[in-house]
Amino acid sequence: MTLWEGRLGEPAVRAMALSASLSFDKRLASDDIAASRAHARGLARAGVISNEDAATLVTALDRVSEELAAGTFVFKPGDEDIHTALERRVTEIAGDTGAKLHTGRSRNDQVATDLRLYTRRELLAVTSDVLALQRVLLTRAEEAEDAYLPGYTHLQRAQPVLLAHHLLAHGWSLARDADRLLETAARLDVSPLGAGALAGTSLAIDPDTVASDLGFRARFENSIDAVSDRDFVAEALFDLSMLGIHLSRIGEELVVWSSDEFGFAVSADAYATGSSMLPQKKNPDVAELVRAKAGRLIGNLTGILATLKGLPLAYNRDLQEDKEPLFDAFDQVHLMLPALCGVIETLTFDLQRMREAADGQSVAATDLAEWLVEKGMPFRKAHGIVSSLVRDAIDRGVPLEELVEAHPDLGESALWLLEPGVAVTRRTSPGGAGPDPVKVQLDRFRTRIGVDSRRLDDASGA
């Protein structure tokens, strides 16, 4: 039996096959039960139903929750969605009193409330996973000490950087992800329950106390907006997409670094796979899958944006399409983050290979130019001198140091800049890649993790 059978009768089987959402929205069961408990208590506080009726409804909802947890809840063919299924079972348990549960509410505000509860919880769970990955990066950065490697632009060697600095670059991008996730969770912390189908109700309900009961910061201000708003879904999907892009960038780097051509890192066997045909292979599949899933996350985001862009106010059934991309995005990120944590925790760096790649003399070219600047030469002139020397060294096949020593503006006193390990120590500006600024950066990154951990605890009510 549908919730509108008195008006339209039995729907066509093919129409129900299209509209049914139970297969995916059943994961909102615990949120629907929580919202229904709060709604029943709110109806009693407002005098719309008796305290006894509210107690009966809450007891029935508790029993349904127990059945779901035990796996004994029986879904029936007429259960179009999780909301219908739970109300049907409550009515079976509580009799006519169960039919009072939907008083003063619509599935429109009901599902919006459930989805906000779910999204808030999942955003905070993802934030916890992001912080865990940041802590792994911090640990590996601390362990790296004075190890260095080439920094790249355009995938060409540019300047030497401390390995710690490179790892923390990923850590800071994840810090922005954590900030976005927490901000989105805070912004969606508004209860739609009480908005009804779109215009509220004539019954004397109190959405403020219900919102407080559910742990929401506030209740809606406009009932039409409350039931039609899915900004929070789009925001969550953007946050997860941006996070996925950052994780993909790490994955791409791991793929490149573990190649024989680079040889900077080796994955633990537990986080690699072999080949069904090639006995020698050790493939970075975890990194590759993380890289690939970013595209899936972007697809989920663009899908919901396309769904939302042409909807008139207020509720439209199109909004049923908000759940599967959101659920999938959370599922994928919950897989990606722990797996990447494991890869990085167990990764072995070939520090000698990194040093050798970073000690090429041309990588110190900027230091030669800046040394000339320190002596009073305009930077553009210094840049021209050094770039010409680099080109001559390549064209003539001679060591750069010979040309530096022979140049009147450089000479023997500049040769120390080409010594292995020197250039990285000269990155002294705040936020730079040398030992002194990286030491400061490590402290600041530890502090940032601590601040965001406390923000997460506050948002979680811990």
C-alpha cells in the first residue's frame, strides 16, 4: 500500500520500479528512526498527540531499530523506500497509534532531515580519516630528517627540496580538505523537520525543540527552501571531489616514484600486486586505483549539479537522485584514505637515489644566479648569465663547474654552490624547502592538526 493510495489507487508496476529507492536509501534507517523519535516527542510537547502515544511510538521505533540491528527486519514488496518501510512496521507494532507518527510532517522534510543527519556524520568521519593521513605524512616527514630530492616543475628537475618539505606539501593540501569538510558540516547543521511538504502545517508543532533534540544547531527559516535545498549535497560532493583530486595527485606521484626510471620509492608487498603473466612485476595498484577513483568522484559531483540546475521550487522527485552519488562518494573516499595511509606508512624511500638525482649541477642554477644578485647584479642579468652557461655546458658536453670557474662574474669562489647537498640548505625563506624553514613548518603543521582535531571533536560532540 502506498502513502497516497486513497487519492490515486495502486500504481503501475513499471512506475514503481522506476520510483523505488529502498535498495539504496535503506542506509538512512538509523537516521530516519532518530528523526522519527524526535518528531514523536515534539508532537507530544506541542500537545498534538498525548505523551502516552509518543511513548508508544518511541517504543515501537526502538523495536524496529533492534530488528534492523539483528537483521530480522522484514522488508515487504510494498515498501517503496526506507521511510515507508519503517512507518509500516511501526504501525504493525503500535496499531492505530502508529498511524499518528506522520502527523505534521511530509516525506519531503523527513528525507531532507535524514540526509542532513547522514551527511553531517559522514563528513566528520571523512575528516577523521583525513587527519589520520596527515599524521602519517607528518611522521614520515619527521623521519626524513635531512633527506632531499629534486623538486619538479613541468616534471623537470627544478631545485632540490627536503623530502620532509615535499611530504608536507601534500599535508597542507589535506588541511584545506579538512577545513572544507568541517565548514560544510557546520553549514548543513540546520534541521528541515517541520517544513512539511513545502509550507509548514496548521498544527502547533515546535521545530526548534525538535532541532535541538536531534543535535542540530538551528531549524530552517523558510519551509520552501528547507525541503528543496540540496546545496549541502553538492558542497559535500565538491569537498570529496577536491579531496579525491589531492589523493589522486599523491597516487600519481607514488606511481612515478616507484618506477625504475625514478626509483625513489618502493611499496611494501602488502600494498602492491603482481602480474598474472609477468613474473617480475610489482605494480602500484593501490595508487592507481586512488588515482582512478578521483574521476568517479568528479562524475558524482557533476551529476548532482546537472540534476539541481533546472529544478523549480519546491520539492521535485528529481531530488531522489541526490543519494546514490553522495553515498557512493563517501564509500569510495572511505576506501581510498585508509589504503593510502597504509601505502605511505610502509613505503621505503631510496634516499641515495633521491640525493643523486638532486645533486646534478644544473639544479643549482638558481643559486648561482642568486649569488650574483647578492653581489649586486640585477636578477634578470644574473639569470641570463647562468642560463647561457647551462646551455653551453649541454651543447659542448662539458661540466657546468668548468664554465662557472672560467666565468669572470663567478669564478672559483662560486664553485661551492655546486657541491652536493649545498643548494637545499640555501632555501631559507619562510615556508621554503630548506632545513630552517622546514623545522618551523613541522611545528606549524603539528599545531594545525591539533587545531583541526579539536574542531572535529567539537563538531562531533566529543
